[in-house]
Amino acid sequence: MKCMHTKLPDFLAKMQAAAKRIRPETKITIKGLENIDTAKVASLRCGRIEEEIYEVTQDPDITEVELRIVPFNPEVIYSSIAKGYDASGKCKIAILDDLAADIPTVEYYLTDAEVIDDRRSAGHKQTQL
Amino acid sequence: MKLKYRVIPKGAADGAMPLDWVFIDEKDIKKAALTNFEAVKVIANEYKDSYAAVDIVDLDAVSVTSDGIMNPIAVTAIASVDHGMVNKTYGYMPISEIPEYEGIFEDEPHMRQWHLDQFKGKPLHRGPNAKDRGTERAGHNENMTLTGRIANNNCGSEAFNMVEMTEALVFMSAANELMRDGEVTVCVAGPEVSVGIGMVVSERWGRIFGGANLGGYKAGMSAHNSGEYAKTVKSDYPAFAAPKEKFMKLMLDALDTGLIVGRHLGPSPALISTAHAYGTPIDIDHISDRAWIELESVGISKEEMSKPVAKPYTREEMIAHAEEIIPGMKNAKRYKVSDVVDIKEVEVDPKTIA
């Protein structure tokens, strides 16, 4: 049985390919998922974003694409896991704690955009004046 | 129609202020025939190339400091604006009136200050209710707004720039001075303030803790619960406060009603030192060991606080000696509000609020 979600490495590869579909020399940087080792990504959203990158590159002036992934809820609670290993590689202890981080919201990344086209779910759209 | 507002601009107070912080009197919003959220959109439009924290205040309402002292001002909405934008979900938050509920004076003894002549009958605003917080804020979300790089936290008393990593504190007593053309003192918050802001009282819909149920941190506990680290939390950030003799009066009013520090009021360095010098009781044993570690770390010892002073100061002496009695914010510079605040008026463009 095949999982109905996209593997994270596949998601990253699809975004790379989407940016280069029209002009292979188009550069793309993907920021915001660097620390995630493994995840399943919602397939339909993956497809939508893939198409949006392709759409961005329709303009022949576009030479570079940046895909920025930011948490929707900007007050993020992470769980920290401090693990201690001995020389044989055995994990002898793991101590859990909370780590809160306040992260700039999407608006921080929009201040230089000439056009903003918000296609998120209705409840998630920002107020733009 | 014009909207009047005040701003502590970045660079104010001899460069101490790291970001723009806007304050709007609700009366001026009503004069401009706007809602509070529309007023925020007007301010956002003023910041098309910059960013600011926004507090909307009611000068005819009351609120409560984190350690339980009632103040003659309330923040009724907060916002964060960045380059003309307000994040729809997290960028704005109203703070509704809290009606007097049955049992409030038993559950929240510090609220007896509401009976004082200067506060009686005035609407209370502290923290948001569930509707104010909206459907997307989760349990871990603080009473904070965020848009872009600007966060406005704890119902409008601390604001951050999350990119430049700068922050400022404006205490409620300072906001009161700012809105009434008084005076403020400004300096690095320092260890005593850092410890003090963690010494909270338990409230429903508090500015920092508590919802429909009472907040879990009771008077006598430290919400920071961080031992010797607590004194470092705000040690590098500028704080705007009222001159000490001004908030000394508010603390004395609270103590004169019979409220006890450590039992009914948070044992912040300011309050415990005031109670000690004034000769009013301190519930030494009700103050938790963890809270004592934090107090001792800023030189307030359990042993010293357990010994009554030989000759307590009178009210007049307390006010006269406020500077030496209230610890912290040493060498703060005093400013007339007109020297740190710009008063502005903006013509409201109907397109802005459409």
C-alpha cells in the first residue's frame, strides 16, 4: 500500500524540478525545513506549491525562486531532547524539556514583494492594506 | 476625520527605545468614528515602510499589574503592524471588559482594590477572554500579537523586534504617565525588575495567566521559577516606568486595604520592600522556596524580611523615600513625557479601513 503523502525528500526534489522546468538555469533556494530529518508532506498542497513555483517562473524576468516555509502559528513550542551516548553508542539518558520560540510571521517576508497573491485557506490570509 | 495618537519612537529617551510603540486613547478612536481595529489599520497605513507595536488604552478603566496592583488605566486592544500589514490571525487582539463575577473578591483577594474610591465602578480590563483570543491561538500562545517582525506581549507591556532581537518594556504605570502628560523614568530593566515580573497573582483572565479558570501561579510563587537565572531575563532591555513616588502611592493604597504581600499580592522586590519599610505584614511562609531563591539573588533576604523594621515609615515618608525603598532601576533617567513621546494626528483615508 502506498502512503497518500509525499516524502520530504520528494517534496524538495519536486520543488527544485518545478523551478527549473522552463529554464534549467533558474536558481531555487528552499528555507525553513532544514532541520527536519523526516516528514510526510500533504500531497495536494505539495502539488499546489509545485504548480505555484512553476507559475512564478512563467515570467521570463524571473531568474531565481525562493521558497520560504514559515510556521503558521508564530509562537512555536518545540520539545527538546538532550541525549547522552556512551562510547558504544548506547543512549544512556534522554531529558525532555520545552523550548518556545517566537518566529516572525509571513508578513516579514512580503515587504519587498510587488504583488502578493494569498492562496492560503480563507482563515489563514493576512490583512493586507 | 483625524485620528490622534502618541508614539514613543525608536531612538527616544537618548537612544534607549529600540522600536516604535504607538499608544491610542479609545476616546480619540471614538472621536474619529472608528472601531479599535480600524484604528489599527490606520496606524498600519502610517507604517507602510516601517513597523510598530500598538496599544489602545482606556483612561477611564482599570487594570492590574502582574504583582496585583490596580492602576487607573487599561489596555483594551493590542496589535503589531509591519509595512502596512496586520496579520489576520495573530496581529490584533481585543481585550474585553471583565465583568465582576460572583466570588471574585474571594478568589482574587487583590481585587479588593476595586472598592477604593479612585477605582470604584470603573470597567476592568486585564487579559483577553476566549473570544478575544480567537480560534487559532492555542493553549501555549501567550497574550500576544505578532505581525512580521513585531510582537506585542503580555497585553501590551512588552514589545519585541524578532529580527533585530530588541525589546522594550512599558509598565502600566508608565503608560498611564504617557497618556496623561506626566513623567517617566527610563533605564535598563535590570535584575530586580526581571525577578519582579515573575511574582504574579492568580486571576481569571489575567494579563499574563488565567482564563476561565484561575491562573496556576498563586501569590507567593514565581512564574519564572528559574532560580538565579530569573534575574537575567530582562536585564538588557530598556524599561519605561512611572517615577517611583507615583507607583509607591498605588502600592500603599493596596497595602492600606489590608492586602498582604506573599499571600494576596505577589512578593515582587518592589512590593515586599515597600511592605517591609511600611511595617505591613508579609506572609513569609507563604512565599515559596523557589521565589525566595529569586529574591535572595537580588539581595532581598528571608531573614531580613522576617524582622519587622524598628520604626516603620509613615505614608508621607514612604513617598518621600520611594527612590531608596523600591529596589531596581537605579540611575534611571527621568523625562517629561513630551520629551519622549511624539503626539501625531493622521487624516483617516476611508480606503484604508475599507
